[in-house]
Amino acid sequence: MDKYEEPDFEGAKYVMSPPLRAKGNPEALWRGLASGDLQSVGTDHCPFNFVGQKDMGKDDFSKIPNGMPGVETRLPLLYHFGVNEGRFSVNRFVELVATGPARLFGLLPRKGTISIGADADLVIWDPDKKHRLTKENLHMNVDYSPYADVTVKGYPALVLQRGRVIVRDNQFVGEAGAGQFLKRNPIHL
């Protein structure tokens, strides 16, 4: 069934740009990620609650806020469906989520690598941890996830920011406001 045709206005949850594509398109994207034709995977992470926001468009499609949640589920889904299903290696996963974006944004070698002088922003990954994605155990401050009830294998065990643990056991334990503005270097592709 087309997600946009789900009953009870549930299709509004999938209104985003770019829109969902036909079934063959995702496989082409997986091939591009594996081959290096695509260098990173990002998310706009533009969430709107279904109740009180997306449902504003019940009588007028043009009033549906455009966007979906995705930042918290990006890495687990990419690892599960990319690495676990044999589409690409764990090394390619690291390139797609760390080294590649740091290079593209002019932040390498401060970000995207484990080396002397780098910031030590790390995700300690448990490749065997199974985790069921639910709106109750996600932290995106939205009342639904398009990936609700998907069980992934491979999940963060710890997240470090500049060498300090900020996520442990799927709970934020860092300090609010600890982020920093980073001046970018020139990009040489």
C-alpha cells in the first residue's frame, strides 16, 4: 500500500521533501552509497507532531506541515539495512556517517577521525545489540516515528562529545549547551 493512502489521515505523516519514491529508487540509492557515488547520508530532521500539527491539513492538503523525524534513527537504520544486509562494509558505514561528512563540511581532521588532536566525538557501537524503535524510547520530541516497531541490530552503546560521555544506555547524560561553533576549513574535493 502507498504510505500516502493510509487510512485515518495517517498518510500525512509521510508528507516531506523530497517525497517518498517508487520501490525501485531505494535500491539505486543503496547502490550509490556502496559504490561511493553518494558520499554521506543526512536527515533534514524536520519533525511535526501528528496531533495538532500534521492534522491541520485534514481539510486542505496544503496546510500539512512538510517534514518527518529522522535524526535519532538514521545511524541504526543505516547500519541495520546497510551493513547487516550486506549492502556495504562497516568501514563504508563509518565513511558515510563520520569521515565523509567531516570532509564535505571542511571539518576534517578535527571531526570524522580518531587521531591525535581530533575532538574525540565518538559513537561506541554495539553491533549485536537489538533495539526496537518506538516513540516511547526515542527522544525526538514528536508523537510518532515512521520507523515505529522496527527492530534493528546494531545500536549505540555510548556517545562521546569531545571525550566526555553524553549518552549512556540510551539516555542523555551530558550537559545542555555544551556545543560549540566550528569554523570550517576550505573544502578540496
